[in-house]
Amino acid sequence: MTVRSSARRQIHLAAHFPGVNSTTVWADPRSRSQIAFSSFEQLARTAERGLFDFFFLAEGLRLREHKGRIHDLDVVGRPESLTVLNALAAVTERIGLAATVDATFNEPYELARRLATLDHLSGGRAAWNVVTSSDAFTGENFRRGGYLDRADRYTRAAEFVDVARELWDSWTPDGLPRPFAHRGQHFDIAGEFTVPRSPQGHPVVIQAGDSGEGREFAARTADVVFTRHGTLEDGRAFYADVKGRLAKYGRSPDDLKIMPGVSVVLGDTAAEAQERAAEIRRQQVSPQNAILALEQLWGTDLSSYDPDGPFPDFDPVPDPTLTQGRTRRGDTVALAEKWRSLSRDKGLSIRQTVIEASARQSFIGTPEAVAADLETFVRQDAADGFVLVPHLTPGGLDEFVDRVVPLLQERRVFRTEYRGTTLRSHLGLPDPAWQG
């Protein structure tokens, strides 16, 4: 893909509420509740003060387990995402509100109704991050159990989104309801939808995932891709691949925004920023968490190993019951050898290797340097914007909003005010044509 010549492409920004992983520095005295509404409200208000496009909630459908106990890094008591966002609609004015909702263990009619309701209550700011699940452990919480084969996840998800859009279009733009009927592989429904067409026409659809299936699903269906890539070169390759798939679905490159999840660490000098980043990573990957990460990869109890010592000299032994409710890592033997090679080549301990191997794409430096790097990624077609994943809740965005956003505005690559009222207007996406 050819780099665009314009130096003034606008950057899109979103905020991710952290948790359910090793991102959050739980031990930091500034870290507050992961479940209190005040935490969601504070982070969302900060993002809106920074003129971000949307505020993004993840969600898990079952508490993960490790060796038969609740996973140490899971959040117990996290409220349901759409309910939280409906409450946030009352205390925010412009920022988009995105919920992660599983397409495997929900039904199109009910979810389409809940999303359309959020879009109405927020004045056109709703978004749906479509995810899938194929593990029986999560499925035990639902009537269907874990019946869905992995190969069927995306076919069901694609049809699910199609049905939701049919339901949203079953009301005419001038407010008249019409009967709907859908006959497909996964869904056979007919009736009348109860919610009028919403302010955006359709809530924005987000897709998270880097697999080949996920990329194709995004090209066919999504408005935004939430992804991750570690370098400018990797980002450009992903960007070119996904954008190159759009034409066969009758879509243009601007119809899909690619927004990797990133972390940002600032300092008054480059050295200070690097020192702060290293300390954050040490806090995120404690000795206990390093062994936990190793056990998840090796599939066996490694509690006797020293986190400051060497790796096991045997290959992983897959055990699907050791850690449940977590996405599988694919070829664990190959990944284990990659980690061991990294350890040997750099003389790293188990903990040091986990810290380096599991790091999310980060922008580290002075505010000026970070602003320049963000612009470079967008200008060189490695991203359309970024989903910021702070390491502190709920104050983790304050420094970025106060110190980096004004510099992006000075560079004329980020808005100085919201010019529209809907999330689609923030993202520069057209309202969907009515397909009645």
C-alpha cells in the first residue's frame, strides 16, 4: 500500500478501561476500584475532556480459573458492560460508548434491541465490539454449553451482525415498523422489532482480532478494528492486508478504521520515560505473575521454579484444565522455544523474559516525542488511530490528555472540538444507507 502524501491526516483516539489482564498495576496506591461506577465515570469523563472518539469496555462471561482457583488477574464483580454504558450516557455528552458483547452466547433480537436502546439514550454514540467464544468452560454458564465448534465462530458472528442490521433496518427512517424475517444457517427468526431506527442508523461495529478469519470478518463487516502490533513495519503490513481485503466487499479504505491498542509512558526526558516504563513492567509482571504466565504456556504446575532463574528444559504439556476461560496460545511448543531462545540470547530470567515477551506496543518518551511517533504511525499507514490502555484506573489517562493531546492539536492532526454528535461523525464514517 502506498503511503499517503498528506501530513495532516487526523488521528482517532479511544480509551480502554483496563482490567482482566496484566495491564493494571494493582499495587500502585493510585489504583482504585475496578467495579465502582465512579471509576468508569472518571475515566470516561477524562477521555471526553481529551475529545476522544470513544470509551471502550471489555467483558468476560465467566471468571477465569487457574489450577482450580479464580485467576489472580481477573476482576471479581465487574458489572455488565451495556448497563454501565447506559449509565455513562447520562453523565457524558459526546464521547462514543463501546461495549464488548459475545456473538456466541447471545441472540440477535435481544442484543440488537439493547444496542439500539443505548444508541437512543446516548444520542447516537453506541458501538458494539463483536467477539466470539468456542470454549466449553465459558459455555457452561449458558444453555447451549460449549457446543459451537471453533470453525463456526466467525460464520455465526457474521450472520449475527447481518441479522442485527436487518433488525435495525426493519423500521423505516420516517419511523414506521415493518415485519422482519431471517432464515439462515444459525438463525431462523421472524416478527417485529420494538425499537425505532436509532440516531446513527446502526451502532458502530468493532472487531477485535488478528487471525486470518478475524481479518476477513473485519473487512466484510466491521467499522473499526481493535488490534495489536509491535512495530511500525508490523503495523503497516497489517494495515495493508486488511485494507486490501475491503474492495471485494464493495468497501473503500476509509470505511474501516484500524486502531491498535497501545500503552503510553511519558517523562520529562527520554531516559526518565524509559525508567518509568521499566518500573511499570516490573510492577505488572510480579514474580508470582511470571510463574503464572509460564504455567499457562507450559500447561503444568511450575510453582517450584524460581522466577529469577532459568526456563524449564522440557516442552509444554498441554492441559486444557490447568487454565480455563483464557484464549489458547496456538502452537505452545513453538512459542515456548521462542521464549527460551529470547532468554538464552539476552541472558534473561523467567520473569525478565515474560516482561519483554508480553509487552504491549508502547509509546515511551517525552510528550513531544510521543506526539510525533503517534503521527508517524498514522501518516505512514500503520494505523488510523489508537486505543489507549492505561496502567492505572481511573486516573491513567490524565497525563496523556493534559500533555500529549495539546501537542497533537498544535500539529493539526487531532480535533480541537467535537464537530458532530454521533460516534460515526467522530470516526468520519457515513451513516449506513437504509436497507429496507
